[in-house]
Amino acid sequence: RLSPTLKYAVCWIFQRCTYIIVLSDSWKDFYLKNCRLKEDKVVVMPNPIEFPVEIPKRLESEHFNFVFLGKIDRRKGVFDLLSAFAQLDENLKQKASITIAGSGDLKGAIELAEYLKIDKRVHFKGWIDPTQRNHLLAQADAFLLPSYNEGLPMALLEAMSWGLPAIATPVGGIGEIIVDHQSGLLVEPG
């Protein structure tokens, strides 16, 4: 959304760099196309993650736990997530819950959950530390990330390292690590 002059200036700066490090092939393609960089100047370096010592056995149960980790805002799709959950059949809602952890518009998300009458099924944790995150991921059945824009999200990589299937949008590098209907489900933003 920059003006043509500012876009030119940004590209000029990138063209003079020895290397540009990006998180995924899709971002590499973006910079090659939009900044007219040489292929060997853009290096893909995915985010690193730690794997848990043991992945919990997730047995079928009567209750299904979804988890979202990240910034609580419109860009991450949290409000879409709450609206979608509210539209589920009442029998399905009674068998599921969502835990949302992160910083951002926590108050707005809580108010929306109350308005949609799903506040008993949605648990807000606020910002959590790595130990709390690992506990949530160990207890979850699936990870949710309905973002509109991403690089290669750490939360998704961490969730997948815990053996969780993901329901996410194919933005940024997400479509490069989730194989639709195999390691997760890809849905369009919104």
C-alpha cells in the first residue's frame, strides 16, 4: 500500500543488500517478483522449533479441545473463529471447547464470545509462558489459525510439533507446511 515512490525506495534498498532472509518460498517469490531481486539474493530460512520429548496419545473422547495461540486481533482471524464456532450445531458445540491464548484485543474477543453466547465454551488465557503453552498443546485435539496474513507462524509449527492437526488458512508459508486433508485442513480467510 506504499506510494510508487516509496515502493521504489524499498526495492532499491533490498536490491543493494547482500542477502534477504525470508521465512518461506511464498515470501521468496513475493520479493523476487515485487523487488526484482536475483534468485540467489533471497534465502529461505524457516522458523526453528523444539520438539517435545513425548507426544501425548490423543484418544477419542466425547469432548474435543481446540486451541488458538497468537495475537488476538482481526488479522489473525480470532473474531472469525468465534463467529464460526457460534454457528456450529448446538450438539457439536456441547462436545467442543476453544482455548484462546495470546495478547491483543482480549476484551473485544471476550465481549464477542458473550454476545454470541459461547462464552461457556471458550476459555481465554491471555499471554502465557512456554510451559503453559506446552501444557495447552498437550491437552489439545486440534490447532486453529484462521489468519489473513502470515509469514511462517511459530504457533503453527509448535502445534504441529506436538502432533496436532491444524485448521488454518493458506496464507504466507502455511500452505507450504500443511498438506490439505493430510496434516490439516486449509480454509480460505474469513
